[in-house]
Amino acid sequence: MMLNGTRILPGEEKKVSIGIATLPSRSALEINITVSRSEKEGPVLLLMGAMHGDEINGTEVVRRLIESQQHRPTRGTTICIPIINIYGFISSSRYVPDGKDVNRSFPGNPHGSLASRVAHYLTRDIIPKIDYGIDFHTGGAARVNYPQIRGVLSDPDVLTMARAFNAPFAIDARFRPGSLRQWAARQGRKILVYEGGESGRFDEFAINEGIQGTLRLMHHLNMRDDAPPAASPLRIIRHTSWVRAAYSGIFLTSVSPGQAITKGQELGTLNDPYGDFRLPIRSTTAGFVIGLNQNPVVHQGDALMHIGIE
């Protein structure tokens, strides 16, 4: 395998740095990649975090896999990229400096925006080399996501991968325009999106679920000889809905991420900050809390929680 002029032979592991651009200070910003090849043939698996720079749980998943040497396959190759959006990572931002979203910029353009240039590099030099991938994300906008895999579950290969990963939930999610997952699928590559925790802070449960799910997927792909057992059965979510704030005010939840709920159950309350009203929020359906707003100050129409329907 060749990457940016560096040859990685069977049985070798090498770190490769890719120069993407420079800051106005002329400081170079690079994407650092760890490639680990087994001496035995097998699939190529991409593990990548921080496509959105403030979603750092994925960075920690990939970092711990490298640190513990569990990324090293018995058969095949892993390409580990802990941080894709280096700009957003160092500034604790979802986006690159021009305000664009890397994960809406595929297939990219070598002469386009910063986000488009990062997407173009992945499209040109990484996606053609892989067979499978896991793109690690978290909830955004102060929302926490309970550990979940997202993919087009009508694709038998994707469904099989989701079952092998065995996060608590697998959500049937159509392609987002301009996303890595969509573009990779057009090239015949299968990528799962893992969501767990929230932006800007570590969630040990989500990180551990991400690590263990990755090891289970590697075992399924015959890249490892063993894998940790799943702590809970996988639940397939075919439909989701958002509970939104009917009024502005203070949101107090009475449920937790991952919790099963029933139709008509009180999920929390909307409260006037001056004590003039307290309005219950009730579920219109039975399901599971797969995402929950962590910011108590909400505006009318804000998303309060994401409900998954089995």
C-alpha cells in the first residue's frame, strides 16, 4: 500500500502525515494517519474520528485502540485517523475556519473551500484503498446521543456489519447529501456511522462501546481472532421522531438516554423562569430515548429529545 509517497509493506506499521493547508500564521496543519498491515491478506478497515472537530469521543476511541495496539489486525489492514478536521479540533468547533461542514462537502474539490479540500483528499487517497469503515461522531448542539450505529439497513451488508458491531441501537438512516458515507457507498465501500456521547466532552460509556464494537466488527471481518461480548442485545430502530419545545423556557427532563418510554409517559417539564407555569411534556409514542438535549434553556421549537421506534 502506498500513502502520500510512503510504502507500507505486509507486516509493517507506519505513521504518515498529510499536509492539508497552513494557518494565516504560516503554521502547517497536517492529518496524521497510522496504517497497520498484517502479513496475512484481508480487508482494509478505516477508523476515523473528529470529522466534526468538537466531537472528540471518536478521537479517543481511535487513540485508545492505537495505544493498546488493538488496531493491529491479525489479517488485513487498518487505516486509523484520530482527527480528520484538525482545524475544528484545535478550536473546539464543529466546522473548519470558513464555516463549512466537512461531512457535507464530499466528494470535494482540490481548489475549493477548506472543507472541500479535506473531503477531496479523503475521496482521492483514502476511500479507494478501503473496503469498510467506521466514522465516529457524537451528538451536537448540546445533545447527547446514546451509543448507536447508523446506516442504510436495507443494505444486507450494512445490516450484518451493524449486528456485528452490536451497539445498543442500530438506526436505519438514509444517506445525507455530501456525506462521506454517501460518497463511499457510491464507490462500493461500506461505512458505518457510530454516534455516542456529546460534543466537547468525553463520555466513558460511549467510548468503551465504540472500542468494543470496533473489535467485534474486526472479528466479524476476520481481522481478529477474538472479540468482547456485547453487554446488551441490539435493538433495530426503523423510525425516529423528535420531541420539540412547545414554548420557550427551562427544560427539566425526567428520563435518561437509552431509557425505554411508553406512550403518554411524562418525559419532563417546560418551566417559566419566573415561576408562572410548569407544563408537562408527554410522549406521543412508545420507544427509546436515543438522544437528549443537555441545555436546560430552550426556545420554542427546539429539539428536546430524539425517540427511536423499534
